[in-house]
Amino acid sequence: MKILVIRYKKTRGVPEGGEKASELNRHVLSEIAGEGNVDTYFIHDEAHRRSMREYAEGVLYMPFGYYFGLTPKRVSEIVSRAKGYDVVFVDRSVFGIIAKKLKETGFKGRVICFFHNVERIYFAAKYANRMNPLRWLVVPCANRNDRWSCRHADRTIALSQRDDDELFRLYGRHADQLIPIAFVDRYKRDTYPAGLTDKQPLCTFLGSYFPANVEGIEWFVRNVLPKVDIRMQIVGKGMERVKEADWMRPGIEVLSNVPDLEPLFENSDIMVLPIFKGSGMKVKTCESLMYGKNIIGTPEAWSGYNLDYAEAGACCLTAEEFTAAINDFCQHPRPRFNEYSRKVFTEQYSADCMVDKFRAVLEE
């Protein structure tokens, strides 16, 4: 079986959450079909500086359903190249136009589309300001591509039941398979860190500079931080931009573009994930489970995960709930390494758990 994977971005440096999920997808496909039978076509390469012409083309073609980076010429190239493959795996529904063109031109293989989010909902949250002209380009484009993915793909994959329900509500099609966020297990150890959480715990927020992340951490700093005795850390790609925000407080450590997150996870007492908007599943939650962390998050941060919130940490919505959960850690220290979180990851969200699910989609 020969598989062509269509991916968004060839990342140079620290990958964002979506690209980590894309890398997992390719890894599992290679496990099934063999590394030599899986090729990747990247829409973007971060090593290539885009020209003004490319930016102009991106704006020009977006109203016609070509998400930024795609043009009619590039889609034609992909369609031509696909003739040598049994499966085209479109790794983002925002490229649904590729599935559409493949089917319209008589592609004989199977087209599989992976929904990282319901992209219409994701981009509506990303460009929440209705005065932003990009909103009126990007959201309709994402909507078209979600619809084309549902209409033209032979098989569709969604992350969670929530996304599946939204896809059916918006486009009248259920996903053929639900495959949650997962990671290749990078934290296998004979022994794990010992010790209890500090009475003044180090609380870490992990997330790139993205509107829902910035809004969430701002809300936390304004409404929760004054009521708890903690050390605070903000970690994420591009997050150096929050240093100048009017809501920042003295003593908050901000780390941006960190190449190796493992020491940060090990040193953190609690991962705090105050996320209130979004679609799909949060990659930062899965990564925190992998490292065996205590996690205090909102229902949005936990969306799609099947576990006991109290064992992993807490599920909180209001400032009062966050305050109470953090104060409970301060008053009753518990192991910094949460064995339950780690167990949930290994049994439900590691790459090994996804092979049979992907194989079922490929072989149906």
C-alpha cells in the first residue's frame, strides 16, 4: 500500500500542537504501511521565506476555497502526483479542496481526511474579532473545505464525539472513525521523578501565542493568581509577546520557543490549562498526561479525554473552582509525578493504541 500524506507545514524549530499531531499520524501510517511506502507533501516549508507574490496569491485564491498556500496549480500537481498512490491522506480538513479535485478527476485510490478540528469553529475562534478582515476570508474558506472533506473523502476521521456531532450538525456526515490525540511515547523510564508538590507550587501554562490561549492565561492571571500562593510559568511558541501585556504580573516567568520541554514538565508541580474556546482536543493536555502531570483544566481543556478528573487533577470552570483546586494542592501536597495521568496516557493516548484504529480506516 502506497500512501501520500498531505501536510500543512514542514516545521523548522519548535513545532506547534497541530504539527505534533500530524507527525503522530504519519508515524502510525508508516508503522502500518512501512516507512518506504509513505511519502509526504508539505504545503509550507518554514525554511522557505514566502514572497509577496505568494502572500498575494494566498489572499487571491482563498475566496475560491484554496486555503493559504494552495493554488489551482499546486492542487493540480498534487492530483497528478496522487496517481502513483493507493491512498491520499489529507491531514487537515482545511485542504478539503484536494479531496474534491481528486474525486472530480477520477482518482481510483482512497481519500482519507483527518479533522484536527472542525475548522470552521477553530478559525472563528482564532479570528474572533469581527472587524478583522481576515475573518471574512478565512472562516468561509474553512467552512467550504470542511464541507468538501465530508462530501468527497472516502473515509473521515475526527478526534472526538464532540467534533463528530458538530460535523453531522453542520455537514450531515458522521466521521467514519474517532481517533483521539496521541503521542509517540517519549517518556518511557525505569523510574520516574519522586517527591511531593511544593507548598508554593510551580504552576505552568503551556500553549503557543494563539487567541484562545492568550485569553485563557490572561483570565487566569487577572482572576485566579491574586487569590493563590504559587509560582507562575508561561511556556509556548511566540509567548514572549505577552511580556508587555498590561495584565502581566511581576514574577511570572515567560519562556518562548523552548527546544526541550521535558525538564519543564518534570519541574512543574501543576499544569494549569484555563482554555475556554476551541474545537478538537488539546494537544497540551495529552502531552501533560504523557509526562505524568497533575493537571487543572477547564472542560474545554479536557474535551475528548476519558478519565477521572479528580485523579488527574481537577476540572474547573470558574475562578473560585480554580482557586479551590490550587489551594488544595498547597494545603495537601501530593506526588509531583501523577501515576494515574501517566497510566491514562499509556493505555489510551499513546501511538501504540492508535495503530489498530488507523488500520481499520485504511483497510475498510
